[in-house]
Amino acid sequence: MQRAHFKIFSGSDRGLVRSHNEDSVGVVEFELSTMLAAVVADGVGGHAGGEVASKLAVDRIVEYLNSNMRSVEDEQQINDRWLQQQLLNAVHEANAAIIEEQQQPGLAQMATTVVAVLLKRHQMMLAYMGDSRCYRWREHRLEQLTHDHTVAQQMIDSGDYDEEQIQHMPYHHVLNRALGLDRYADVDGRILTMMPGDLLLLCSDGLTNCLDDEQLLNILGRHDDVHRCGEELIASANDAGGVDNISVVLIRIVD
């Protein structure tokens, strides 16, 4: 997939340990040539529940954004705050859909992480809940743009524990925020300015549990081609054990 302003890769892999894939990935190209959106969701709640929650989240976010972007006739009239609100609204719509679907048998405990971006040329709107992440590679430096919503991260933030201590605790990956946990989705969001050459990485924790920041930095800096880069990220995570589902979206800012 390639557009005038972006080069894009998206992929999801079951990994080597899980029997099924509870991740979902979505990329939507709008009729407006300088805009696109991407979503990664990592479902929890058992075989059926996790798959349903993540797919429902991606589908609803994409549908909401598609519907609202169709009404825009001149992209020059769209401001960043309006776009950010559309993205946040889309995540809230997805949360409501998951809460409603939890009434179905076997789905009461389902939930999902979400990380979503809405890009308009060089401006990026970001929204996220859970421990799926967004990184920005720029000029051989890697910056994590999201902050994990986990019990472990909360304990690190408190200053009582460091990352090495947390690794040995049984609740290391317990989420304290995700779609489906509450009727009100406490979504974090940011608006950032991108530069030509920037590379965005959206991923589930199946990637970051297997590859550390230095490994990510090396792979992201090795390839100009986003497809080769994305394929190497997934293959490297599998080489490192593939202990969870692995989902990756890469977006290169071209112009």
C-alpha cells in the first residue's frame, strides 16, 4: 500500500505459542489524499472474547472515522483539534460497542487494548488505552509516544519499583485501562507534528515483549522499505520466542 504522502505496512502474526490470534489491525485510506488512519488492538478475555473485542474495536473506529471524513469537502478547513476529537469519539464508540456485546454468552470478560492514529499530512492525532504502543523513529532515534496503562507501569511511575523488579512479579501485564473495562473509556490522546522521513510504529505487546528498544531502533533504521522492515520486526519477534500474537503497522512520512 502506498500513497503520495505515506508508505504503509500492516501485518499480524499468531506467534509461536498462542493457538489463535486475538490481535486486530486496521488501516483506512480516506478519499482526501493527505489523510489516513491506523489502529492496532490486542484483545483479552479468552479465545472468543479477545478476538471479538479487538475486531469490534478496529471495525468501529474505522467505520466512525470513515463516516465522518466523508462529510469533509475541503481538508484545508479541518483543524487538528477537530480531528483529535473525531479520533477520541471513535474510541468511545468502540468502547460502547464492546460493553454492549459483553451481554452475549461467553463475552462478559472481554476487553481490548487500542492504539490509533489519524494523520493529516504532517500532523498526527494519537489515542490509546492499554499496553499497545506507538513509537516514532526520527533520524536514528526512537521515542515511545504512548505510556502503558498497566499495573506494572503504575508501580514504576510511583517510584517504588524499577523495571527489573517488576519483570518478576506475577501481575506484570495486568491492564488498568482498556476498552471494555468501564462504561467510560479513559482515553489518552496527543497531537504531534511529524517530519518527512519519520517512521511511525504501532504495535501490540507481542512485539515489545520480545524485542527491546535497542533492537527496535536497529531494525527500524536498517530499512527504507517499510515492507521489509515490518516483515523483519515480526520475524525477529518470532525468533525471540514468539510468545504472543505480534501486530505491526508502519507508516513512513514521505512528503
